[in-house]
Amino acid sequence: MYKIGFLGSDNSHVERFCEIINLTNHAKYWRESNARVTSIWGEDQKITKDIAEYGKIEKIESTPEEVVSNSDMVFVITRKAENHLKYAKYVIEKNKPLFVEKPITQTVSEAKELIQLVKDSEVYMTSFSTLRFSSDTLSHINQLNTIGNITYGHYLGPISLEKGLLFYGIHIIELMLHIHGVNVESVYALEHPQNGHKRNIQAICRYNNGSVVSLTFIGNGVYKFQMTGLGENGVINTEITSDDFYQMGIKKIMSILTGKEKNPISFTEMLRGIQIGNAIERSLNEKREINPINL
């Protein structure tokens, strides 16, 4: 049985993954996982204690290094993306399989450094938003394949501006990259009300094949995820309402980290998500188009 260690306890995904891996009486328990979350370390002792109790995690470690040493694979799962590189280094140094919570890092330079460390070590590693593997997303893609060449796409989802655009915004950025690819040649963004405590942001992404994708980040409105694709022969609209994305995601993580499946998410795609998020923020500040690949 694979022993999974968690670095970070402040993320609701800790609870969701424990329900699937550890909680045998939970409706979503995955009996065939051949894995168990056995150790955790977190910055806040009370939160870590509470989540370990809820998730039936046997060992609260004193340091990140202890989690890595006592695990077969490690999830860097803290919600603080600015700490992802720091914690991932502990795992990579010990050559352990690694999952990094989205967004992979907060900045482009951190993403490049983390990816290079992984390449140099050849550890099994992945990072993604689980929404891309939901049954609704799979259905949307299957329907897109019936309407010819896709010339326009639209993705709508929430943001928490207090935590930064990438915190929730990475979800729809990743959906765009998953469905349309990585060849975004420019990003232009606007917001309203400008610099407001609650504001909505629109970003227009131009692809090098002539297609356009718009991203709508909702800071003032209902919490929803919506996808639209327009092709030569029709339009497909999908709201993500299924609750299976954590289950589908953890199965994908385990398949990748155990070497059963080649990572379907390229390092270029992981990096591009951070580049696009940073390009949106820069476009808002400079009020011009930004080429994310140059960041």
C-alpha cells in the first residue's frame, strides 16, 4: 500500500482527498486505491490537528522533511502557492513522486525553477486543477468534437481577489489550455469596477491559429463554472455541476505518480497557466496586450 504524505493542512482538498482515500465509510471512498494518507505537516497546528482527526491521518509530523522521509509519495497541498516551490524541493531532493496543488507556483520564475528541478531529477510529478477531469468536462470535449473546427471558446469561473487572481482563476485558465492548447500569443484584460474590492475581470486570449478564447473571472456574482465552445457547425454550452472531479482527479494523480500512466499534462502547459495568469495581471496594470510566452 502506498503511503501518501501531505505538506499543508489549510486546503479543503485535504478533506476531499482523505474522504476518497482514508474514510472507508464515506460515500466516495475509493476501495481499490491501494493507498492511504498516513502523515501530514501544516503551518497551523490547530488546523493540522483538526484535519488529521477528520481525515484519520495517523501521524502529524514535526517538519516537512519528516513527511517526505515517511511517505512513498507527497502532495504539496497547501493553498499558499508562494510556498509550493519551497515544499516541493524537499520532495524532489528525496526523489519521491510529487503532486503540487494548483496553481503550481505563484510566479513564472518559481514555476520555471520547479519544473527544471523535476526534469533534472526525473521524479514522477504532476500539477493540475481536478476540474479538467470532471465528467462534465469530458462530456463537453466530446460534444465539441462534433461541431467542427472550434473558432471561439469562453470560460467563466470565480476568483478571490484578496488571494490573487490565480488562486481560483487558475481553474478556468487550465480548462482553456486543456481544451484549446498552449499556443496563446496575446492576452488583453480589463476589469470593472477598476481596483474595486469586488470586481469582474474579462481576458481575451488570441491563439496563433486564429481562434479567440475569453475568460470571465467573477469576483462579484454567483459561484459557477461555465464553458462554451463555438465551431463551424454549432455551439456547445456546459455548466460544471458534477461533483466527481475530486474522485476523477485523485485517480489520475495516483496513476501518474505510480508510473502507470504518462503524465498527460506537459511542463509547457503547467508553465503556461502561470504565464497567462501573470499576463492578465500585467495587462490590467499596463492596459495593453501581453504575450504570455515572453514572461
